[in-house]
Amino acid sequence: MNYYLIAGERSGDLHGANLIRAIRQYDHTTAQPEATFRAYGGEQMEAAGAVLVRHYREMAFMGFLEVAKNLGTIRRILRECQADLLAHRPDVLILIDYAGFNLRMARFAKKNGIKVFYYISPKVWAWNQRRALKIKANVDKLFTILPFETEFFAKYEYDVEYVGNPLLDALADFHPANAFSEKIGLDERPVIALLPGSRRQEITSILPAMLSATRQFPGYQFVVGTVTNLPDTLYDSLLADYPNVLRVSDAAYDLLHVSTAALVTSGTATLETALLNIPQVVCYKTTGITYAIAKHLISVPFISLVNLIAGHEIVTELIQNDLTPDRITAELSVILPGGARRDVQLAGYADVQKKMGGPGASERAGRLMVEELRKKVGLADAK
């Protein structure tokens, strides 16, 4: 069968790639020995075998103001994607998170008779919860990855398929790089990781505050986790006054593996950090306009997935005006070895890990998708 996937950011590219590999395990028939894939995504989905139509870096607009400023570009890309979808008419459109763009594509595909699956639900439980009705109306099957989402969608009489979290798959496949510490120039001091995000706006808003706090911890060495989808010059300008702060590209898991603690921008990375058992402070800052709008709309008590899954505060969240060097210094101090909250946070991580279960989300989602499509065409279930 033929699949069309859309992911609009780095983490979606990773999960889309793992999903493609899982689908390949099950989707093969005499008539069509191999499934085909076409995608809006990134290098990882392309490496998994998808024909890459457009890279997510051209679509990664963050915040209400940035989206508003780039509406013309977003609409043009949306029209191009719709035309490409109709030109190829896949057996199914698989949407991965990226709510603003993908919910429009879901409605368009449904209107044009193309089956729609959604993998990794938009965070409609966080704000504008009535969008759950749009998902119900336009998505044939929703595959969720967070344990509390099943109960949320049940309020709208919408049955979803909870498959577990694909981060557990990525972590199960992780093998620490040999001699990583030596390769990036670490000495004997303990390491604190700085993970400022994967979008330009996140990094320019959040990394300066993280860096300012590093001067208060001379007994530690700091390493920034950078990403190759952003230019080195962006980091060069921000790190110019911090010659002792190291950096490593596209190696967040390896960096966390050798770290004692971390400062982490809110997003998927907070959950990854928790699953790797590294104490953290969650950081977030955006434009004043975006923050004011979001504060009015957000309907959950936390922004980090760690706290949302736990149902209570495990990690401290420093948001907007609270994200200052002094606050970062104070909160980081209490999660370092000997700090008052380090053991408490690690115990909270254990509870989160128990709620999430084990690996296998990508495999389960791939198998269930193939089975659902085979029902449509009258074939036997995937084996």
C-alpha cells in the first residue's frame, strides 16, 4: 500500500521514521511486495525510505506571532501539500503531531475521500479542547502516545488506540557512543547539559539565560546540545562570551548519558531527560504576545510532559519572567548531587516510567495501521 506522512518538526521526523520501518514489517503482499512512502519530514524519514517532498525546517514556525508573520508561506506550503496529496492519492494519510497544519490536511483529505490516521495526537487537551471534535470528524483512527489521552478523548465519545510512547523505542535502541567524553573534550568535572530546543526562536530566547547561569557553577562543565538543522553561526554568536562551554551536535542522548543534571527547553526533550533519569530544570520563554495569548488559552496546570503524566509537579518549570539566571541557579543547585530535591525528582521519574509502560509503540502502531487498511480492502490481518 501507499502511505503519505506529514511531520512538521524534528521529533516528528524521528517518530515517523520508526513508524515507516514498523509498517514495512507488516505491509507486503504478492501484488505489492513493498509499501511506498511519500513525506513532508526530514532526513530520518528519508533514510527510512520515504520520498521527501519538503523538509520540516521550512515549516517549523513557532508561536502565535511567528505564525501570523508567516501566514503567506504557510498557506502556500499547505496548497502545495494538498495538490501533491491529490496527485498521488495514497491509501492513507498519516499525520504526526503538528496540529495547525495537520488538522487542515485532515479535513482536506477527508473531504477528498482519502483515509486519515493521526499518530501522536495534537495537544488539544492543553488548549482549545473543542478541537477534539474536529479530530473525531476528520480522522479515521487516532493513535495516541500518552496514557491520559484515552480518558480525555472518551469525554468526546471518541475511541482512540493507545500504543505507548515511541520515545521508549528510541531509548531502547540507544547505545552510548564509544569514548564520547574524550571526543568532545570533557575533563574530569561532572557535566551539566544545556538543551535549548531545536527551533531558532527557542534557542535565541532561552539559551542566553541558561548560559548566564553557568558562571555560578565553576566545579561543573557545561555542554550545549545543538542541532544540525540550524546554522552554526546561530550558536557562535550566543556562545561567543562563553569559551569554556562546549557543544555537541545531534547527540542529545549521548550528552545526557554523561550528564549529572540538565537545563531543558519544554517539549519532548523533558520526557527524554526523565526517561534517562537525569534531574532537570524545565525552561521556557517566548515572545510577550505569544505568552499572553497562550496563558489565556492553556487549560492544563503544567507545560512539561513529565509533570502532566505524573499529575503533579516533579520538575520545576521556569516560564517566561521566571526564566532568569538567578532562578536557574537556585533550581539547578537543589537537583545536583547533595541537593534537597535530587532524590525526590528521581523517585518521581520512576512513577512516570511505570505509567508509560515499555517499548514497542512504533511496532504496535505500524501493525495496527496495516491491519486497519487491510480491513478496508478485504485482506487478512497483518502477520
